[in-house]
Amino acid sequence: MSQNQFDQPRFNVKSYLNEFNPWHNIKIMHTNVPNDILAGITVAVIAMPLALAFGVASGLGAEAGMWAAICGGILVGLFGGSNTGVSGPTGPKVVQLAAIIAATKLASGEPDIVFAMSMVFLSGLICVALALMKIGRFIYYTPYSVVSGFMCGIGVIIILLEIPPMLGFATPNSVMGAIKQIPYDIMHEKPHALIVSLATFATILIWPRLTKKQWLPAPLMGLIVGTSLAHLLQFKDIEYIASMPVGVPHLYWPDFSRFGDMVGGAFALAGLCIFDSLLTCLVADNMTNERHNSDREIFGQGIANMGCGIVGGVTTATATMRTVANIKCGGKTGLASITHGLVLLALMLGLAPYASYIPMACLAGILLKVGMDIIDYRVLPVLHRMPFTDSICFWAVLILTISVDLLVAMGVGITIAFVRIVQELGQAYEQNVVNLNEISRPLPADVSMPEDLKEKVLKLRLEGPLFFGVSDTIYRTSSALVDYKYLIVRMARVPMVDMSGAYLLEDIIDKAHDQGATVFFTGLRPQVERTLNRLKVIEKVSEENCLATFNDAILRIQELESRQSDTEHQVEYEDVSRV
């Protein structure tokens, strides 16, 4: 065994798991204590009306949104990978969870809470497993057209779902249900509910223009105005939030007896959690000039969602609005997120009954603004000028997000973008075939080759990665390989080969051998040579015909021609001798 084999690094489990140690976040919490605490309190004020609204929208009740915000704030603050990220219930995840809950209701019409919480817990477990598999870096490969279509679709969903409660009716169970219900609701709207929702919405729009004070954010001001208006004018005919329990939450231990029914939804929630959280982390990175740890962020979200499943909270992810508010208020470490969670916990332990004074129409007004904020207004002015494939990708994701399923939309969008990239890569490199007479470069000085032989020596130059995406291009190029005795395949500009590329080379070699031709490889890179050796393609060429340069191949051909000539002369001499 060589010394190099002893020097190879071994996998260290302790070092591997150390990346997910909460000490990474704890050790920097003392560096910005006053600003982090103030930022955490401010973000809690922003988060409270959103958490209540998202809890109601999920179908599990306002308290479910609050417990999710508490778990997200405290647990992700400890285990997460972004110093400034703040987690809680988000629009995309709540929409997905609400659809699942609506489809799995009990015979009585009530939500199957044990099933829902077990699924949320399982989604957290999946996130932890994916974090340990180090999949976080792949967020950087998501095309912008997919992200934009996804966000616009989510925004449209939230807007459509909140129009009925703004008009005084129950929140629909699905987007299609909302579309069918909206015309009737408009014709039979309840004026008091519409007044409260529009007053809330208008306050959220106007308040930031009246004051720059961060300690009284627009969603909270909208909540105050809408609720006060409903009670001052004594609107008794509109719905209010049902009373929430005060004290410690009811615990739901995971029940996986219906594992087959919940695993699909759990993967959907986990996928959305990762996608939603890491996109927000990218926004935070751009604002702070820092770089988050994607795998640790996914791990933290997994822990938080497992906590949500136990305490009865809706699913959680890193929330853009809270994260941006945290950065604007001076938050720089996980202490701000933990403070935000502790403030909400204090509210749930003593002040939760006051939520029953909040009208449902008021929360609908808040969520309407959330839906409008999620839409990607950057891309709207250039929709008609998008590249064709980007346009297809955007509209496919948008339509599928609204009409089918969020995860399906993401999968289709990424697939379309992937096919486009493969197609462009396949056309980006020029592959060509020429014979020696068409080559401008001079032959080695010691090479003399008759013109008729030069016509029989072909050069196939390959460029770029040799993978399944370029197979068609190379196949069409190789179809020009006719009437030749020697084939030189130049590989110096091929950085990698996959199985499709390797077997394509094998087909070219077999075709050459069928014509009685000899094949040479030149300029093989070590990685490419290893792959071809493993797949036994090199065996068909032979090691001695794998050469460093094109000139070496020409010299090798001259050597083979000389041997053949000597052999022929020897045969002729023997024939003459016999005579």
C-alpha cells in the first residue's frame, strides 16, 4: 500500500455533525445584545397579526399560527444557518397545509389534527435528513423564472383565498373553490365586513408613508384600526377569531399509522420549507453582505417543524417580511429571532384571550397585502420580452401553482429549465470531422505520408463535457465518418464524460472497427481516462493508442504504416523466393 493511501483523509462523524451544533449561533449572541432584543420585540409585533392570520387560513385556528411562530423563532434562532433570518408560518407553506387539511378532514367536518401534526413532524424529520445529506447548495441552481413564477402564483393564491373573508364569508378550501365562490360573494357582500377589511388594508398601505417608526409596523397598525373600528361601530354581524387557549399547548405525539397517506404531503411541505427558507436567506445575504449556511438552515427548519408538530403549530419556514424587518431594525444574531419567539410565547401564556376581539375580516385585509407583496413586480414589466424558454417556464410554474400544486409547479419549472440548459450546452460546442489534407497545421518534420493516405486519416475533434445532452450532436457529426483507415479522436478539450458519452464513443469505435479502421485517443484528461477505463472503453482502443498529442498520433500512424509496408515486402520476397 502506497504512502498516499495512508495520507487520504478519513470521514470523521464528529467533525461532520459539528456543523449542526447550536454553539455556532450561541457564541456570537453577546455581540449585539441591545439591538437584537429591540429588533426581536419589533419583529414579534409584526409577526403576531401575521401568525394569527396564517393560523386561521390553515384551518387549524389562530393559536396554531402563534405556536408555529414561537417554535420557528426560538428553535431556528438556535439551530439555523442565517444570523438574521426569522422563521414562522409563511404564505406558501400555509396554503399547501390548508389544502392538505381540507382534503383530510374527519367525517364530522373537523380537521384531523393528529394526522396534520404528524405530517408536519414528518416534514421536519425529512428536512433534518436532507440537511445531513448536504443538499442546501442546490438552491443556487434554481432559475429565476421558476422563482418568479412560484412567488407570483403564491401571491395570486393568497389574494383569491382572502377575497371571500373580506366580503364577510368563510375562507374557501381551495383556489378553484374561491374562483367559483367570488362572484356570489360580490353580489351578496356584507357591508360591515367589507368596511373593516378595507380600513385594515388602507391603513397598511398608508401608514408607512405617514411615519418611519419601526416600533409600530403597518400590519400591527392595520390590526389596531380594523379591530377598533369593528368595536366602535358595534359590528355584531361579522365573524371574530375563536377564543384561544391560554397556557401550555396541547401536545400531539406523532402517529405514523397512516404513513403512506402522509408521506407525500410531508415531502411537499419539506420541499416548500427548504425552497421558501433558502430564498429568503439569499435575500438576507444580499442585504447584509454575509453568506448563510444552507445545510444548517435546513437543519434548523427541520427541528422547528418537528417542534410545531408536537405543540400543534402550523408548519414554519424563514419568513421574508420578518427577516427584512429584523435586518432593518439592527438584528445581527440569532438572539433577535429567539427574543421574537419568547415575546410571542409570553403573549400565548397570558394574553391570548384578547385575540377573540379581532375580526376575521381584519386578518383578511392583512393577508391581502401579504399576497400583493409576494408577487414579483420586477418581472411583470418584462413579461413580453422574456426569452421564449424563460417565458414558458414562468407561465407553467404560475399556472400550475394556482391550479394544481406548488411542488408540482416547482418540479415542472425546474425540469423545463433543465431541458433548456441541456439543449443549449449541446449546441454550445462545435464538434467536427476533417482529414489530414484539410488540416492547416504542419505535420511533424520527420513524417512523410502519401496524399492518398492523408485522405484516409480522419480527425474527430470533441469539445466540452461529453454527456447525454450532446449525444445527438456528436452522433450527427460522427455520421460523416466514412471511407477511412485511421481515426484520431481529439479529447484535450473534453473535461468530463458520463455513461452516455462513454457508450457513444464506444459506438464510434465499433463503427471504425467494422470498417477495418484503427482508432486513437489524444489528450485524455485523467478524470476522463478513469471513466473510460471503468467502462472498459479504453480496452477497445488499447493503451498504446491513447496518446498525449495529435502529433504523437501521426507518428504512431507512420510507424504502423511502416510496419505494414515491411510486412508486405517480406511477403512479396517470400513469394518470389518460392518461385
